Amino acid sequence: MLEGLDPEQREVAMALHGPVCVLAGAGTGKTRAITHRIAYGVRAGILPPSSVLAVTFTNRAAGEMRGRLRQLGAQGVQARTFHSAALRQLQYFWPKAIGGSLPRLVDRKVQLVADAAAALGTRLDRNELRDVTGEIEWSKVTQTVPTDYPYAAAKAGREAPRDPAEIAHLYAAYEDLKRDRSLIDFEDVLLLTVAVLQDRRDIAEQVRAQYQHFVVDEYQDVSPLQQRLLDLWLGDRDNLCVVGDASQTIYSFTGATPDHLLDFRTRHPGATVVKLVRDYRSTPQVVRLANGLLAQARGRAADHRLELVSQRPPGPEPVHTEYTDEPAEAEGAARRIRELIDAGVPAAEIAVLFRTNSQSETYEQALADAGVPYQLRGAERFFDRPEVRKAGIALRGAARFGGNDSLLDDVVDLPSQVRAVLSGEGWSSEPPAGSGAVRERWESLAALVSLAHDLAAARPGAALADFVAELDERANAQHAPTVQGVTLASLHAAKGLEWDVVFLVGVAEGMLPITYARTDEQVEEERRLLYVGVTRARERLHISWSLSRSPGGRPHRRPSRFLDGLRPGTTATVGPAGTGAGGSVERGAGGGAAPVQRRAQRTPARCRVCGRTLTDAGEMKLMRCEDCPSDMDEGLYERLREWRAVQAG
Ligand code: ATP
Ligand code: MG
């Protein structure tokens, strides 16, 4: 179990009791070390599997960890996201803590916001609806109640899509509507679990009796609410192992800070602290670029940076390419990807990573045109896709009546049954030659078929009803099945993952850093996003940007300031269809004048409860003076009271 670990990783694996903190850069084997630690503890009989709760950041990471643990002979350990662990607990305790059974989860949040807007007589177009939904989500993860939204949004430098007071009303109306329809949303799951555990000592004790050992991956991005949940799980114990990399903090917008990681020893005196620097993931060429980015970083996270030392043989230098416009950039990437696949690189080993989900469409189109299968990660929720919802209805119907239906009598195995139902919905097992959307719909349904194969392999004899139950569970946990193909993902969704070949696209000023990153802190977070992107690559890294958005547009963009001094002095500009029509442009290694950083106007910090001007740094962080009660607790209890009132009729 300890084989395949270096001495420091082994130290982590063997420290099975007491608080442990691993501070290490990307690709140094943090996730591997904690997975082996759990397996070692379980196999040595020191950690009972059912007493371990491992928390990772994404469902994919949780699934991978469960798979690894199975391979290492440590079944039965819970490896989940904070959200899915909380959902399970809430489901279990809801009848006792609140009454009735757990309300359904909102499955179309944007529609619910639209209904709330309609109830208020507010007209919102599609983009505004999406943006307002985003503001509501942000408010909830940062525990901002509707009345506080205008102040909190201004303080956080949010670009409100509407008058902040109006958004506060929409947010309140959304909450009311949700409760009236007896629904809870994704964010409520954490909020309500924390509230129940805080409110009911007996329930908290029951959870603590079940879980004795906690492991948290990607701890640098833990939000205050997640930290609160973790504290409630732990009680007064400290069997906690956390791993993280302050240089990869990229979720500040949820209130996450690397402070929990960096202050771990202060909170847990006597903690074992281990640092890892050997990078097992990337070639020295990729690591050099990653170290170069870190060297320019500023701020608290950067003060704790650890220079990476590559353990891999040399590979190709990262390729930097400048394109005249975005479609040319997408086409260029798709062409190279096609060449790589034709040369034998598996599509699943290639990723295209971008800053904002709105960039994905151009790349989807270009990949579809080049006949390259792809999967989208972290953009649209898989189970919300219309074709998946429709397929779910058909499968549910077939599961219920299948026994009497001749569309299934002759078909014995589960994958064939699923295929038969989907064929009834017009799906064919041959991929269509068509464009992006058609292809994507086909891929979604193909993913359901491969899920049926997975389930049949894991549980021989599984029936259609089991498959439907599996789909429901995954939909609740937003655990999308893997679609074969090139991964298209935002940088945020790519954390913790790795591919042989990574295309980082749109690395231009205005995209990375994104225009609305104004304060120094926000710009630093953008730099960390690029660091996360670069360190996803094992072998080959392609970095590109384009000078204008659309063909024939004014070439007003310049490469990201973060690449200054780190990219080759001469960069070829590639025109439409890879003609090289733009010729070559000479650029000094410095890449032009440094752009002027704009600073957000600072409003004086005031207590959110009494309005007193704050000067103390600690108080300013909380936006609340020490004398005032925490409105977070009030907000949490308010939710509990409301739900109990609903259940009481
Ligand atoms: P990130 O910060 O991106 O989450 P990480 O520190 O969690 O990265 P891992 O994903 O655990 O890193 O490991 C990176 C890669 O290096 C994986 O492919 C892993 O299998 C490999 N690796 C880790 N440790 C070793 C080792 N001691 N020997 C060989 N390969 C290793
Ligand atoms: Mg990791």
C-alpha cells in the first residue's frame, strides 16, 4: 500500500491519527497520498471503512477516489463532495429534524427565477435570467440574505445585472416561491444540513458516532459554510487530514479563502504538516512555465508557494499561438486535435480549457466540424439537458410497464434494454454526421447507454428499475456520467484533473484576466486560474489567444499579461483556416507595455447589522462588528423555522 509513494507521501499515509495538513503544489500527488492513506489505514485494520468520510471537490473526483479505493482493496469508504455527503445526511435526518420527507430538489432553477420575476411583474431576457440566477447562487453560498444583497454585492465588486435592490426582491421572491412549491435548491442542502446539525445536538452526535476520520482534498477552496459543516462533523475531535495548494485557490467568489489551509496549524496545534515538491504529473517544460507563473504571483497564497520539481522525462516545449480571431483560434485547435487523434492520442486524453463557459460554443462547433467527439464539463448540468430529461421519462415508463411490453420482452441485458427504449425516442447507435447541437444530444444519450454498461458490469442482473434509480441518485447529486471524447471545460471545472494534452484557449487580456477582475486580489486569482490550467497538462501544452473576437474585427486584444516574459519572443499570427494570413509579428519577450490595473472604488466597510464603520481587519472580513450577533446563524435558523412551519401545515 505504501509502495508507489515517495518518503513524504508515505509520511502522510502513515499519519493516521490527529490533525494532518499537506501543503503542496499541483501534480505532487496530494490526492494520491490521501487515497493511499485511507487504503493503508483500512487495510491495516486501523480505520474502519464506514468511519471514514473523504470529501473531494467534484463528483468526478469523488468517483475517481472511490474507484481507486476499490482497486486498493478499501471498499466501503464514503468519498463524496460536501454537497452529496450533506444531501445524504439531510435525507436521513429530515423526518426527525423537520418532519415529512426531504422536499424535491429544484431541477430547473432558471425557470423558477423566471416564475419569481413574473410574480413580481419584472421582465428579464434570457441573459438577465441567467445572471440573476448567478447572483442568487452567489448570495446563498456567501450566506448573504436578500436584504443584505445590495451592500454585499457592492462590497464584493459584483457587476449586478440589474439594480441591486431589484435583485434583492427577485431573490426574496425566488425563496418564497421555492418554499411554496415545497422545493429546496442545491445551496439549501448545505445551509439546511448545517442548521440541523447546529440545532439538534442528538443528530449531530449520531453523525459523529458514524464518522470518526475525515479527509478533505482541495482544502484551499473550502468555503466558510463548508468549513462550518466540517467543524460540526468533527465536534471536539481532530482526526482530520486536509490537503491543498494555496496557489490553486480559484473559488474566492464563493467566499473561499486559503486561510483555512494556511492557518491550519494555528487552529490545530501539534498538527503534522507535510510539504511535497516533486511533481509527478508534468514534464519539466510544463513545470518551468508553472513555476514562472508562480514566481510573479503576489499576495498571501503566493507567500506560501512551493517551487515544483518535475520527475518526468523532458517533453515538447509549450506551444504559444496567436490567431487573428476567435473562430480561427477554435478551428486551429480543432485541427491540431484531429491530427493528434489521427496519430493515435486517445480523445479522452485531450482537453480544451477556457475561462468562461460562453467560450465553449465556438469550440464545440469547431470540434464537431472536425468530426471530433467531445464532452462538456461543468457547463450545462447534464441532467437538465432536455434530451436527458425526455429519456428519463421514457426509461421510467418502460421500467414500470416493461414486463408487459413486447418494445422489451426479448431483450434480456440492461444495456440492450436501455438502447431499445432510447431507440423508441429516435436515438440510433450510429453517431450523426451533423453539427454541434445534434451531436451533443447524441453524445448525452450515448452516455446513458455506457452508464447502463457500467451498472450491468458492477451489478450483474440489474434491472431497468435499478438503472432508473441510479439515474435519480446521480441527478440529485449532479453526478453526470462520463461522455467519451475530448473534454471541453472551464478552468474552474478542471481542477484536480489531468490530461496528456491541454489546449488553454483565449489567454488574452480581457479574458484572462477577465475584464471584471479589477482589484489586485481579483487579478491574482486570475493568475492562479492560469496556473491551474497549465498544471493540468502531462505532456503537451498549447496556449493560444486571438487578436479580435470575430473575423475582420479590429485586432484590439493582446496576449495575457501573465504570459509576459514567459512566452517565446516571436509568435506567429495565424489567420482564418490556418492560412497564416496574418503573417508573423515580432514581440519582445516583455510583450508590450504593462496594462494599467484599475482598482475598484472602495466603500467604507460597515457592520452589516448595526451599520457602524469598521476599522478592525477581523471585523471587516466578517462585515460585522464584534458586538453584533451573527446574522448567518439567524438566517440559518430562519430557514429551519420556515420549513417546520411548512411541514406543520
Ligand atoms: P492537483 O493539485 O492538481 O490536485 P495532486 O497534488 O493531487 O494534483 P495527484 O493528482 O495526486 O496530484 O498526482 C498527479 C499525478 O502524479 C497522478 O497521475 C499520480 O498518479 C502521479 N503520482 C503521484 N505521486 C506519484 C508517485 N509517488 N510516483 C509516481 N506517480 C505519482
Ligand atoms: Mg489533487
